[in-house]
Amino acid sequence: MLTPIDIHNKEFKRSFRGYNEDEIDEFLDQVVNDYETLFRENDRLKEELSRLQKHADSYQEREKSINDTLILAQKTAQELTDNARQAAADMKENAAKECENMRQEAAMETQKQIDDAAVKVRSIVAEYDRLVREKNQFLRKVKVTMESELAVLNQTLMELPNPEAEEENGNAVTVEKVEVTEQERESLGQSVDQDEAEPAWQGA
């Protein structure tokens, strides 16, 4: 590419009946000035283009960095969302398992209490039945003893003399007083005590 200096230093051969040298020099000077102006403008535009290119490259780098940041942010947000959903699902599942375990433990505890209560009820019923049987046995023994004593009394009364009946028959009857010795009284008392104590001993 020609420079303004190349144009300025350009020399032409002279010939007969050639162009006017002054006009050619004047035109060349004008061309040199215009070309120099264009040349400088071209250099300025090149520098401006280079500067703009650098800015464009910088903008592209920034845009790439921003896009990478956005992509990373979106990826991070997605990961956080997925982790939050997974954590919520895990918490829900754990809560459900814990509730089920608590329900089973409560059911087992309730059943244990019911079983313990049933055992206690059976024990109380068995004790009640035992006491009722002992009471009935004791009462039967008392009844038998009293009936035996009553039979002895009746027999004794039948064997005793009846003065009123003898007087009606006109017979005089002398009633002798029967004295009971102390030894006989003690013997009679021991017999009565044994009869009364026997039901309680047998019931035990």
C-alpha cells in the first residue's frame, strides 16, 4: 500500500509535449494531502476497531462468565431443590415409620396391660372361689356340729323324767338332784370347745 511519502517522492519522466509539471505537482500535493488524511483516518479506524475488538472480546468473556455463573446458579438451585425434596421425603418417611413404631408399641403396651389385668382378675376370681368354698365348708361343718349337739340335747331331754306326766298319772315320783362333779364339767367343756374349734381348723 502506498504511503503519502511514496506519492510525494514519485517522479515522472519528461517527454515532449508532456503535461504541465506545475499542475501535476499541485495535483499530486493535493492527492498527498487527501491520501495522508485518509491514511491517518484509516490508522485511527484500525486502532478504534482494535479497541472495539478488545472491548468486544472483554464483553464476550464477561458474557461467557455471566452465562457460566447463571448455569452454575441454575444447577446449584436445582440441586438445592432436589436435596430439599429428598430431605422432605426422607423426613416424611421417617415420621411415618416413627408413628407406626409408636402405634405398635402402644398396642403392645395396651395388650400387655390387658393381659396383666386378665391375670389379676383370674387370680381374684380364683381367690374368691376359694374363700366361698372354705366358707361353705365351714358352715356345713358348723351345721353338722350344731345338728349333732341338738340331737344330743333332744336325746337327753327324752331320757330325762317328766314329773308333770307322772303327777297326772297319780304316781308320786321323787326327783333326786344330780350333782355334776368338777371333773365332769371340765370334760364336758373340752368336748364343746373341740367341737367349736374343729371347723376353723379344718377350714385352715
